[in-house]
Amino acid sequence: MRKWGGAQWLWTRYVMALAFLVVLLVGGHLLHLQVLGEGAKDAETVDISGRQRMLSQRIAGLAQHLKDPVERSSYEASLLDALEVFENSHALLLERSVDFPSAHKVYALGSEYGLDAQVQAFADDVRAAVAIAAGEPEQIKLIRKIEMAALAPLLLELDNAVKAFASDAELRLAGLERLQKVALFLALGLLALEGLFIFWPAHRSVMSALRAAEGRSKQLEQRNNELGQMTLQLEHSAHHDQLTGLANRKKLHADLKARLKTGAKREQRLCVMHVDLDRFKEINDTLGHPVGDAVLRRAAEIMKSRFRKGDLVARVGGDEFVIVANISDGASTKEEARSIAERMIARIREPMIIDGNKCMVGASVGYVIVEDDSGDCDRLIADADIALYEAKRAGRGIAVAFGPNMRSEIEKRYALIRDLERAIDNNEFVPFLQPKVAFSDGRVQGFEVLSRWNHPQRGVLLPGDFIDLAEETGLITAIDQQAVLGGLDALVELRSQGYDVPTLAVNASASSLRSGDYVSDFNMALAMRGLTPEDIRIEFVENTVIADDSDKALEVLRELTAAGFKIDIDDFGTGYASLSMLSRLHLSGLKIDRELVNDLDQHKSMQVVEAIVGLAKGMELEVIAEGVETPTQFAKLKAAGCDTAQGFGIGEPISVADTISWLDAYSAQPYGAVG
């Protein structure tokens, strides 16, 4: 009985030990499944967070198309879809961030500087921009705000979120792995105790349990290996671009910081190049994104082939790349960098045959040579980007080295942009009027309204101080509008005081002519002031319109003619307007450029003027000569058959108040006395 009882107790101990072992093994298995599940979930979270950066850039890029009424209908749905995905992903990440302490701090709920607040503000700005009509100043301001947010604060916080998620995921995974090891050690320890205290009666059971434990141990090891491979894949995905296989922005920053910390090799200097593909958008728009992706991969291969194995080529945007390379140190360092960049540009410029399509792209490069190892990573990339901007502004397809003066020029540029925006909001652009008189009898034919900036600190500024930047940033439309409306009010005022002003000439910029609401807005402004299209002459410079029937500007010019406006080509004779364009538009006049008038003493210039007059008379067009400053010029142009004179010899551009004084003084002299 006691023997049975002893055996029973021994068996009971064995069963209990086996039960404990089973519990540990099952718990370890469940823990392993949890490790895999949490790892996969964390990987998904990091991937979604990473995609948020690309979505923010895509949203900012699509928002640019809201300004153009023609492109808006094509891009608005894509913009809203991208915004919806962006917000849904943000909501999911916000929910999961509770389990990620570092990431949760980045979101900073309730803080106006946290990622959550920035994402909400970004989304609100996008929807507000969609709700506003294309080309409205408020919309343009919102789009610029969206672009700046996507380029700096929002992108930075999204990068911080990705880093935080990845860091917390690594900590969580390490903790689970430690717990997994503890469970395994407990299981092995229990097996050892069974071997010592159960003895021979339980020998077979113990050996069987050990064999089972050994099998499970191998399975755990295999699962651990699989988890390690998954970790390596996640690590690779976190630091490389999926499309091209190049390093991404995260790896670029880490690599460049490491190089700056360790210093370049002896007799070598670091060079940071920022590369942007030219005409890539045309490939995407005309041949589709699959072909565009193939072009990006081909360009990436070309860049990698141009540099040594130790150099880094990274894709940091849609068609933007950054290269970190070692260049020989010496007197010809910059020349060597330029030579490498130019050879790469030439190689990229060669035709690419993709799926039977001949793709022609180019490249612009900005580069900076690291002067010492104390350089800042972000500052170097920014300097290369500034040099890239200068390369694109200089005509694209070239390589430009960063110079210290470039940063100050960029800062001045942004300061002027902010000043222009403020000036538009404060209605600081005022009309100045320049008279136009008839060559035949000197009678006033009208005035041309010219925009002047009534700057509160710098006084009255001429268009040369701001017009180029206004056109580049799209602010020219709002400036034109203020000047035109002020000119219309001036015309009404002059006529109400009894002055005979037959017409008012206004200048139309290329962006204004490509606005879908230009004609209707102009007609409404005239109707509100009791004016008609017959009171207005619209001037556009010869270089504004290219000979293409699909150009929106040509369509708007035809609508203006049909509505009764007189249309004149300004600066005629120095641009590239074709005769075919003259035949396709119902023009009222040609305005001879001042450069030709200044050179009337040259026989060839006089011949050109006479040819223009002959062409205009044959087409029954009025000929206006601008830049008339001397009696000799007046006499020659009159003899050549010109109809209307304009220039400092007649009168300078002046304010509305001074225009009244000029009219009073001019009416007191005989009409034939001009010139």
C-alpha cells in the first residue's frame, strides 16, 4: 500500500511537474505568437507613419493645381482622396500612439504645437483651399501655407513620429524577447529538476518531455530566426526607398551625420549634391505613372553608376535625389564636382526607351563642398537645395555650386514675398497714368494705367523692383487687379470732371489671361462703374502668348475681342510673336517697342519701324509708338505713319491727382505743339 502510495506520490509529482512544464511551454508559445503579432502590428504602424510623409508631400503638390481652373477639376478629387487617406491614417496612428510613449509625446494632444494640431490645421487649410475659387488671393495664400507646412514644420513632426514609433517598437520587441527567454529558461530548469528528483520510474516520461521540449526549442529558434529576418526587412524598409532601392531621407541624414562626425578620409572632401529631374511631370502627365516610375528607376541607376561604392545616393522626394560623395581635396575640388555633375546631367539627358516610349528628361544639380567636418547636416542639404534653385532659375540642365551670398539672396526673396503679400492685403498697389496723344494733331487719345507700389517705408516703387518675383509667385494677378480697378476709378473721376479721355489702356499679364474668370470679372468691374468694353484697350506683351491654339490665353483674348475690347500687342518688334498669331487674333493695334524708338538714328531700326507700320496699315491696325522722348523721334515716327505717341517726351507716369494738373497744363497749348 505504501509502495503504491509512494509510486502514486511520485507519479503525482511527475504529473505536476509535467503540468507546470506544459503550462510554461504553452505560455512560451503564446508569448511567441504575441511577439510575432506585436512585431507585425508595430511594423505596420511604422510603415503607415512613414507613408504619412509622402502623403503630405503629395497633398501639397496636388494643392498647387487648385490655382489653375483648367487643372483643378482633374486634381481636386485626387487631392480630397489623398487628404482622406492622410486623415484616416493619422486617426489610426493617434489611436495606436497610446501604446507608444515617445510617439504619443510627438502628437502632444491639446497642444497647438503637437503633430495632431498641425495635421488638423493642415487638413483644414487644404479643405479651405478647395472651397475657394481657383486663383483667388486667399486661396493662393492658403496653398503657399500648405506648401510651407509640407516642406518644414509638418514634415519635421512626421519624421519625428516615424522615429518615435520605430524606437518604441524596438523597445517593446526587446522586452517581449527577454520575457520569451525567461520562459524558455524556466522550462529547461523544470526538466532538470525532474531528472534529479523523479528518478528511474519517471525516466521515460522525463526523456519524452525533454525530447518534446527539444523539438519545441528548435521551433522557437526557427521562429526567432524568422523574426530576426523580419526585423532586418523592416530595418531595410525603414531606411530605403521602395521604388528605386536607394537610401531614403532617414538614411541620408544618418549617413551624412556619421560622415561629418568621423570626418572625411585624408586628401578627400565631402560633396553634397541635390538633383532634380527636369520635365519629369510631363512624363507622368502624358505617359502615366508606371512609365514615370521606370524613368525614376533608370535615373537612379545612372546616378549610382556615376559614383563610387562608398558614396551614397538617396531619393528624398518624387523626382529629387541627394548624393553624398567623396571628392579629391585640392585646388580643383569644385571643378571636379562640377565635372562629375555635368557628366551625370549629360547621361540623364540621353533618351530613355521605356515600353516603346521615347522619354526625354533632364536634370539640374546644386552642390556644396563641405569646408570642414563641423558642418550641420540639415544646413548642408539646405545649401545644396538653394544652389539647385539657382540652377533651375538659370535655365535648368546645369550644375551650380553653393555660394555664401545665395542664402542672403533667398532670405531677401522670401522677405520680399511676405512684403508683397502684405502690400496686396493693404491695397498698396496704386494706379499711375501715362498719357497717349495723336501724332496728327496732338489730341489726348487716352492713358495707360501702370502699377506702382506705394510702399509705407520705401515710397513709390517701380515695377522693376517687384514684377519678376510677383510673376514667379503668382501674385501678379492680384497686383494687376488692384492697378486695373484703380485705373477704372481714375477714368470715371476724370470724365466726371469734364476731361475728354477716350480710352484707358491696361496691361494683362500671362497669368491673368490664363484665368478663367478674367473676362467676366472685367465686364462686371466695368458695369459697376458705368463703363463699357469700348472704353478699354488691353495690352499684352509679345512674349506672353505662344503660337498654340490650346493656350488658354489665346482663348481669353478671343473672348475679349468678342466682348468689344480693343486688343494691342505691346513691345512689338523685339519678341517672338509670329505673323500667324496676328492672323489668328482680331487685334486693334501694335505698340512699337521703345528699344526700336531709341535707335531710330540707326538706318536698320528705322527700316524695321517702317516695316511694322506698313504691316499694321495693311491689316488696318493702329500703330502706337512708346518711348518717345525727343522732338526728333516724334517727327520721324510721325513721318513714318505712326498714329499714337507715348513716352517721357509726352508725359511721365503720374498719380491720378497729378494727371488732372497735367491735363489742365496740356490743354492750354496748341495740339500741334507736341514734339
